[in-house]
Amino acid sequence: MTKLKRVLCGTMCLAMAGSMLTACGDDSSSSGDAAVAPQEQKKEGSADSKNTIKIYVWNQEFQGLFRRYYPEYDAEKSGYDTAKHEKTGTGDDFLKDGKKVVWVVNENEGNNYQDKLDTALKAQSESDDKIDMFLIEADYALKYVNSQYTTPLADIGITDSDTAEMYDYTKQVATATDGSLRAVSWQATPGLFAYRRDIAKYVLGTDDPAEVQEKLKDWDSFDKVAEEMSAKGYKMLSGYDDSYRVFSNNVSKPWVDGDTIQIDDQLMKWVDQTKDYTDKGYNNKTSLWADAWNADQGPSGKVFGFFYSTWGINFTLAGNSLEVSEKKGGKKEVGNGLYGQYAVCEGPAAFFWGGTWLCCAAGSDNTDTVADIMKKMTCDKDIAKNLTLDTLDYTNNKSAMQEIADDASYGSEFLGGQNHVKLFAAAAPNIKMDKTTKYDQGLNEAFQAAFKDYFEGNADKDKALENFYKAAIEKYPNLKQA
């Protein structure tokens, strides 16, 4: 437990989590469906650039994993404490071959990360200080995958054999329309429903994951339990957005058909359920990432459960579940809180949430190193397995994850000894990305924002829908209402 708590305390502070590629050339008036060959690089990198690996990220998550697991990282020269898994100073990172690693960190808030990245990628051909690698998320992956700014991974030596153990959907979302794989991920991110064991015992008479799953097996059953929770003084969910991904991941059609926005029935089912839960007091009227939402996951919370994918459980929920108190002099003390009091089950429907992919920037002057980073961090079975055992994250290697799933002695102390990997391993092969579009992040955010007014009684359903279309078309002028 001590080891795991140290990992959690070191990672709980990491920042977790749509416009078009404006700075790289506005494609808002085109479909953007055709992948473009990597741009011709007009200027070579400087000698310093060739000895520097420049990586664009939006938070420190991959930095931490890179320092801990990449075999060619020079921990001693970089001032990295391998026992505590943390930097002991603010100096640069170095590889064993002497190359320096430069991290360009731009937070995701307000599309800031994409805007800064787009500007840098547009300037890549004329710069002597080259970007070598950059990270992207699922909701806007196609924007970069189908652009001239990513290098086909086959061109830098990443083969089908290297990626054979990856889950298919992680390759599907990173494959351009020309058939080339343009990014790889160390994660797979199937989702589950994480619930409070103590509340389950009190209201449902059991905290056993299989028995709780039977009570939550579909949305009708889920709604019935929400009523039972309310009768005993608990909330089923924290806020408006908690179940959104479960509905949006099960749509029968993509957000956009040609240039027309289309709203799937599953999205309107989320609207109706959330309005019903809000009016009946089944949720706590919070929003994702808000202080109240975070607090609902801790010892003082009265919320039964949260829909989370892999990273959410080990990074966000685990951190939020701890009891943090402030002592005199501003010193903070961290206690166990709800550590061991959560469990997970499949919930009413399968879903996934998030994930991070690594791209090789077109024009990189360090493609051999980029390829090696990708192979080690996303294709190596031993690294994948150790990363999961150390951090509880779920990695993108089917055989490594199945070994943990089949290990009767394995269990997460945070989840009361439950082998959550077994549930993830069953869910991950079923994830589909065939309804994904490059507009997903922007349209999902606009839809949720517009209907918040409806949930709070500041607009009727028709007005909220009108506001959504207005915001969506302002963001993407090339799109139109059905």
C-alpha cells in the first residue's frame, strides 16, 4: 500500500483532461478527409536541433512515464531520483547518448495546446529548431492524423509486427485515409462504473462487483437504483456530464455527415436522463473537473459512483478519494480517506474515454530516436506490464494485460483488492472508433455547454438546441444544421 500511495500522491496532481488546424492552414471550408503527404522541409535543423529531442505536451503525465520507463533516459545526468520517481531539480532531461530532451508544455484549456502546436507545426519547414514529437488526444486525433504535419510511422521503421499487440481501436483512430498509421498510444482506455462499496452495502445490501453489476446492467436498472439511492439520502451521480461519454460512445452515426451536423438519438437520451436526474435530485448539479465534482469523490461525498476510464481511476479518482487536511502553517496532511472503499463494474453500457497518442512531427531531425521512444513506450510488452502494475493504468498491449487479468493473486488495493484489469481486458477489444470525426471535441463541448442551461432551468429544450447549433456553426463555419 505504501508503494502504491506514493505513486498516487505523485500522480494525483497531474492535469488530466477542437477547433480546426487554424494556424496550420484553416481547413474549416473543406472536408479534410484526404491525408496529405508530409510537407517538404525547406530548412534543415541546426546542429543543436539535431542533438535535442523537442516534444510538445499539454501536461506532465508523459514526462513522468518517460523518465521512469524509457530505457535510454539518463536519470543520473538528468537529476532524476529513481527511488522516488521524481526530478530533484529543474535542470534539463538527457538521454544516454547525450541528447537533450526539451518539453514544450502548453495547457489544454481553451484550445491553447492545439493553437500553440499548430503555430509551431506551420513554422516547422522554415525553422532550424525542429519539433520531433507531439502528443494528441482521441477527440481531435483525426485533425492531425489527416494532415501534412505527421509522419507515416512506417517511414521511421515502426512495423505491423511492432504494433501487433495493440488494441485495434488505438490504431484505427490513428490511421490516415491513405492507410498509413500516424500515431501510437501506450494506453487503452475502456470505461467502467466506479462505485462506493460502503454506500452499495447500505443501499443495495452488497458491494460485490458481480451483484452490483446485475443491478446496473442496463439504463432501466440504473434508473431504478438511482431512485433507491435518493430514498436513502445519496446521489446516483455527481453532475450533468458524468454519463455523457457512455451515451456518446454508443451513437449509431457520426457527428458530421459531409458538411451536415447530425444529432444521434443517444445524445438526446443523455439530455432526457440528465434533466430527469436533475429535477428529481438524483445528481448534485456539478460539472466535470469542478471543485464540487472533485469533492464528491472524497470522504465527505454522498455520491454513489462515477463513470471513469482507466486513467481516471488511477489518477483522478484515487487522488480525489484521499482525505486532505490543512494544518497550521499551511502544511497539508494526506490521509487514506476512501482508499479501498471503491470498486468497479461494467455499468449499463460499454464506453471508452480519452487516451494519448504519440506523433512523429514531419521534418523531425531525430526520427531514429522518436522511433525508439515509440517502440519502447508503446510496443514493449515488459514495459507495458510493469507500467500497469506500478501505476494501475491500463496499457496498450493485449498479451501483457491478459497476463495480469489472469493472475489470481493480483488486485488493486485502492479498489479493495479487486482485479480491475480483468474487466478492462474484457471491454477493450470491443471499443470502436468508426463514428469518430475531427469535429468531435468541439461539438461534444458545445452540446454539453448548451444543454447545461436546460438542466438548470435557464432555457427550454428547443432553445438549448438552437444555442448548440449557433455555437457549433460559429466554431465550424463550414458546417450546417440538418
